[in-house]
Amino acid sequence: MTFPFAQRLAGLAAVVAAVLVCLASPDRGFAQQWEPLLMQGRQTIFQRVLSRPIAVVREEPDPQAPQAMTYVPPFTIFYVFDRQQRGGTEWVQVGRPMHGPPDGWVQADQVINWRQSLVVSFTNPANRERTLLFRERDEMIDLLESEALPDHASRLRREAIDGALPPDSNVISIEPAEYIDITQEFYILPILQAEDVWLASGFDTRVLEVASIPLETDPLSQMPSDEELLRGFRVGIVFVIDTTNSMGPYIDRTREAVQRIYRQIEGSPIGDRVSFGMIGFRDSIDDVPELEYRTRLFAPLEVNQDSATFLAEIGAMRAATVSSLGFNEDAMAGVHDALNLGTWDEFGGRYVIVITDAGPRQASDPRSATGQGPRQLNQTARENETAIYSLHLLTETGRGDREYAEAAYRELSWYPAADNAQLYYPIDTSEPAAFGRTVDRLVEQLISQVQDTMNGALTEQREDLQDQLTLQSQLVGRAMQLAYLGRQREQQAPDVFRAWVSDRDLNNPRRSALQVRVLVTKNELSTLRDVLRAIVEEGQTQRYAPEEFFDRLQSAVAHIARDPNRLGQQQYETLGDMLGEYLRDLPYQSLVLEIDEDEWLSMGPGRRREIIDDLEAKLRQYQDIHDRVDNWVELYPGQPEGEHVYPMLLESLP
């Protein structure tokens, strides 16, 4: 039986769940009446199951016993506290809270064993075809190996969209047209199996078995059309400008461009849907107090800005009158402030434009305010559906810094929905008008998206364009619009009970269609953060005595362990052992996890420093995730705060 979908899908049923804490939670030191069963061969990973739509939780392991729960939402995640055989039927004692008490008993065939806390999220489909979901793994692999793959995939995609899949089709369903941002509209599309497959074409793909819930109706059919929803699309643009003393002419030219465009659209229908913000950044004032500030918000990003106030605010931006310490500036502090403005939810198009002639301070630099590098802030931007453009001024004074700065800003400005583009634009300052033209064209391109949506249309993709800025801006704009539609519909992921899917776009295997995420709990992240901090601190303290590094870590991590009877007695052979055994079970490869004492000692000081610096940047990123209240999802009413979850990208792990 297949489950054809309407083009607009209803949201998944409200997911009421508790997620496994793979690392011990902070209260593990206290005696507990209940503890879930451990998975075979594991010391810290507990058994859990997903409820099927037919699941009934009863007070006793007896089909005639009263129901313990009147309704079990599909995909409720339960811990397993016991398993018993009664009358030839296997029963599972389950509970939502990690430390019990259990909610009751459910027949084993009404739940699915879930080994890992892994879920799928779809990438933005702006630059790729919609993903097909298949019934059988081997038939899907055969299709992926076929020389006629693009033609076959196009035919299957049309059939799925039209609801015309034959009864014997291996395709069960298709990804919805609108993008759903899992960090904004949380959904669970659990991964049951995962494996890497090399195809005859030379491409590798990760094939996943996922689970979801069949939909019987389409309750969104009476909702407004895409055209109606798009007319509410707004664009927010925040400039993050280097205001050190070498930047005077470029500050003036940026301000002129914004003022000119602002006055052009003021009072027009477009003007009501475009807002600007402006942040200035310099460097640490601990060394040079005369710099006055490290970052300053000159103009907040607001809907319905007052024009007189806004123009006065940006008119106050001036270049510093003194030089900072060194050529690099704390650009990442300005980007961090921009990404954490509290008004982004008001805007469908979300853009940060960085303008500077200097490279950013490295994450490990003690003068860095955030302790985060371009990679970490780029991940934050992507999680928030924000695109970062970098306009890098190639001045003569910055010649020696140019290669480093370019690499940093390319990484900061990576945007996968625009064909994995780096929204980085170097500007030759030997031509005085080049910078002004670039700013004008970029802002005009971003604003043009509003005109498209006011006409009820998505921004058109013209891949024949030779101008890279225009082409990329159109791709980014379309991605923003699709994400906006998904948020407006509060739509959830495609809903098939079990299906196989490839993480590559079938028409272009270079493009990623899926992301694998780990549902980390707040307790989990706290422990991971603490262990990472111990590794970083010991690595920094002992970087000139590497032979002591692992011995000191044994003691440091033992003190962090929440269950000294279990974790504190372990001997950790690798860094991965210290970070937690659950990392070993993930479809994830990291050379850092495999580092043991011998390898650490064989490394040179530079390589050890590089590893510690990278872990320190991740540590800062984890702290940011931990501290943001709106990151955490409460999966059922009254769930302990430490068990709230966040869907972390697999690539964000150490």
C-alpha cells in the first residue's frame, strides 16, 4: 500500500516525547527509583522506542488491562524500563521521563526500537529537486545506479506530485514543496538505519531508513494560497560595518546607498516591507580605550521604521580616530550581535552584509569577544535562515592579510541553498566607484525580492545569468521565500510510516537534500560542554608537556562524570571515549575522536594547538546554543528542563 500526498501536507501530530540522555544527566549522583534498561554492550546509552499510531499503553502487561494513557501521540519517544513475555506476546514497560515512573506497558509490535537519537531534516529545496521516498532499499539503489536516473526520477516525481503513483511503485511519497525549518517548526522524522553507499557513478551517498506517519486528509486545503502568503513577505537587511580609521570613505558610501534607497522606497508599498539595521565594529577597547566600543548598534532592525529616527541613527556612524592594535579586527563580534537581534522573526528575507578591509580575529585569540570563528557563526546563521554577504575591500594596507581574510569570509558566507555558494565579494579599491556599485546592486537585488512576492510569485531562477552576484542573490532569495512559506504554513515533514531515502539530490548528486541531526538534551550538551572545556583547559595548560595530557584528563573527566560508579572508573583511551560512547554509534567520522595518547605525543605542537583551538571554538558555539532559551524544545508538558532537546547538526559535533 502506498501513501500518496497532497501537495500541501498537514503537520505531524503533536509529538509528546522524552529523548534519551546519552551522557548522564546532572542529577545522576542521587539515588533513583527507576532507571531505563541499558542497550547491550553500553554503559551510558539507554533503550528507547517510538510509538506506532496504534499504540495503547496499559497499566499491566495484559491486553485486557485498563489503559494507562488515554491517547498516545504517534512517535512518542519512550524509555524502556522492562521487557516481559506474557502468553506468547512480548510486552515493553515504557515511560516518558528518564527517571520514571513508567507510564505503563505496551505490546512490542506497537513500538519501534530506536537505537540512536537521530533525525532527518530537509535542506532548503530552492536549488534542487524535491526528495523521493522509497519503499525498498535495494530498488532505490538500483535506481541510483541507473544511467537513466534523471529521466526516471523526473517521471516518478511527477507521478508523486500528481498523486498518480502506480500501486506497485517503489516510490511511497515526496518531500513537500515548501521548506520547513526544523529549528523553528520542530518535527521528528526519525532515522532507523543509516549506511554509506558508493555508487558506480563515482558518487557516494548516505541512504537512510526513516519513519513517519501516514496522513489521511489534507487539513491545509482551506489555507491561503502560496500567492496570498507571499504578499506578507518582508526583507530585513543588517549592515555590519568595520568602523576603524581606515574605513571612513566606505562608511560614507554605504550610508549614502542606504539613505538613497531608503528615500526611494519610503512611502511606497515596497517601503513597508523592507527594513534596515546597522552595526559598527572595531576591536577590543581593553588595549585601546580610545576606540570607544567593540560593537555598537547604530540602527535597530524594526518593522515600520520611523524614517527621521533611522536616518539620524545611521548618520551618527563615523570612523575611529585612532588605530586599533594590529590589522585584524573583531568582525565576528559584530556578526554575532547581528545574528542575535531579537526582531528577525518578523522577516522572511534575512540578510547580514559585512563590510571590512581587515580579517577577523581568530576564535582562539584572547582579544576575541565571542571565542567563535567563521565556521561556528555560519552554522548559527544557517540555523536562523540568515544569509551573510561579505564585501571584502582589497586595500593596499591589507595586502599582507588578504589571503587569511578571504578564507575566513568565504567560510563565514557559505550558503548551501545557493549551489553551495560563498557569498563573498572581493572589491578592488583601486577603482573608486567599484565599491559603491557593488553595494547598490546588492541592496537592489535583495529589495527586488519584495516586488516579486508582492506580485504573488517566487523569485525566478535564471541559471543562464553570467553575473554571479545577481544569480546568487536570486537563488538565495528563492530559498528565503520557500522557507518563509514553510514557516507560514507551520508545515511538517512528509509523512510515510517507513521509507528509504538518499541524502543526495537525484538530479545533481553534488547537492545535499538531507541533513542528519542529533537530538541532544540540555543535560547532554551541558556534560559535553564540560568535558570539552576540560580537554581545552588541559590542552592549553599542558601544551608544552604533552606526555601529561591524558593522565590529567583522566582525573578531570572523572570529576565531571555524573555517575562516578559508572563513568568515573573508566580508563579513557581516546578523546572520543572521554566525550561519550554515544558518539561511537553515530554515522559520523571525526579524526579527533580517534586520538589516543600515542598519537597525541607523536603530533607536533602546531597540530596539537590546531586541535585545541578548534575544540575551543566548538565550546563557545555549544555555550551559545545552551544559553538561548528559544533553542530548546519541550517535548511534553512538564518535561524536566534538562531533558528539553535541540536538533544539532551532526557536523557540529566535536
